[in-house]
Amino acid sequence: MREWEVYSSVFGIQWHITPRCDKNCLHCYVRDPETYKKELENELSQEDLVKICDRIEEFKNKYNANVSVSITGGNPLLRKEYRNIVKRLKKEKIPITILGNVYKLDEEVDFLKYNIKEYQLSLDGTEEFNDKVRGPGSWEETMRGIDILKSNNIEVGIMYTVSKDNMNYIKEVYDICSEKQVNRFSFDRVVPLGNAKDMVLPSASDYKNFLYNIYLHTVSKGGSILALKDQLFKPLLNEMGLFKPKQTNKIINGCLVGVSGLSILADGTVYPCRRLPIEIGRLPEQSIEEIFFDSPELNELREYESIAGCGECDLLPYCRGNRCVAYAQKKDYFSEDPQCWRCKE
């Protein structure tokens, strides 16, 4: 098995400080019946939240790591202790993003504008489809939220969760976000777990066409705000002649599972990624160093050449598909990414 050196500029921690939320979106992974009640009944105490901040600072300082933290939920603003966490991490010069919604934003914006890097909201289609997924009035709430954030000079991110049912709305939503001067527009494929367990993903060929069309659309608009988050952009850009891989023994980017980052649940359970429901440790009982470097599951996941369809691919250092989607489909994190067209050829 080849030895890989990992290169990553940022160690990203997604921290779910509460599962509580004023919404119940149709594709929400937090509402997974296997974890939701357990998290709800075992939210960490203020003392344990502070200890996790200590663990993050300890890891950052020991490894001189460029750590970023995304604080989320549920709706993180429903946990009154969120301010203490933000202030503590900011003191350590750790950039903070809030992944939330508009509820309570009005009363919190004066605090947020001085303490966070970005606030991310979600849209999942044009108004009718979005409100079907996220609840009546969600579209208008989000438009208002964008305006609140922009007027307070807080960077705005928009996340769009892609399924077979809403692929065709994304260009229109992107254009609206661009007109409203959103700072960043991202999308991720829906992972069939939690509320989303029965949602359908597109075929590999349809997804390739989707990536191609949204990429060309955003380029044609100039000044693109699109973040090329999906791992399968790399094979697409390679086939378009816009990306040429170099022979390297370094993992440069692609799926971050086992590479750079962790997800912390509201009860202190740690996952490789929130959408990959495999427990690899617990905080604050363990250190981040112990969990990240010594977890048997993470060390197994680092056997990158064992990933079906990736072992002989020249894009392995840059892609490796989406391990969460693969696991949700076959309960095997080494299975092929079901939307990778190269695996189908």
C-alpha cells in the first residue's frame, strides 16, 4: 500500500452545539432517529463546551494548525452558550462560520458582526420548491436574512443541497444570490440519511451534465461566487482541459474524510464528517490529536487506494469521490462514488 503525505491548508471542525431547531427540513441529517433523541437528551454542559474549546486550542497550538470552526446545530443560536464559544475561539484567532437560519438573527446580529467570518444560510430551489423542503415562508425569510447580513457587513454563504428533484432550479437560485451580492454559493449532494433517507440522487451521467452546465453558467456570468466544493469537479475540469493532475504522493484536496477535519455532535460524539455516521471518538474526554491520528476507522479510511474506482485513477490525490454518499448507498466507505461517471465507464 502506497504511503501518502497529507497536505491541507485548513483543518476544519464542524461543531453541532445543539440538535434543537425551529425547522424540520425534509433532508435534515440531524433528525436521524438513530442519533437525534440521544443528542437532544445529552447536550453537553457549559463546562464541557469550554473544555472542547480547550481541546481545539491545544491542537491548534501544538501543530501550528490553521484551524477553522463552523458552529451549527440544529440552529446554533438556540443555544445561549454559543456566544461564549465564539468569543473564546475568536480570542485564539480561529475564524468562525455560523451555519444557521434566520430565526433569532435580528437579535443576534449586533454580536455576530464583530465576531464571525461568515454566516451561512440555505436555499434548495426556487420559492415554491424551497418552501416545500424547508417550510412555508422559508424563501422570504432567507431573502430577508441575506439583507440583514449584508447591511451589517457580514459575509453571506448560501448552501444548496442537490437531489434529483431540484437540480434544474440551481441556475435561477444562483443568479438571484449573485444579484443580492452573496459572497459564496456552494452546493453539496444530498446524503440519504436522517430525514433524507429516501431522497433520490441523479445518475452519474446526469450529474456530470449538471456540473458541466452550472460551471459554464457561472463562468458566463463573470465574477463567479461559486465554490467548487463537490469532489467531482476535478474529473470534470480535467476532461475540459482546465485541470492537469501532477504525479504526487501528497493528498492535496478532495474529500476531507480522514484528511483534514472532524465533526462534533451535540453530545460530544465525534464523526469523520457529520454525514458519515461512524463514531471515532468523544470530546472532551479525548484530545483531538488522539482522535484524529489514532482512530482505527480514520486510519483505515486513509488507505485511499482501497476506494473502488479510485486506486488507479490519476486524480486520487485531488478527488476520491464523496465518501459520505458512498457509505449512505452501500454502508461501505470504500465503495465507489455513485455519481462518478469514470467509475461507470
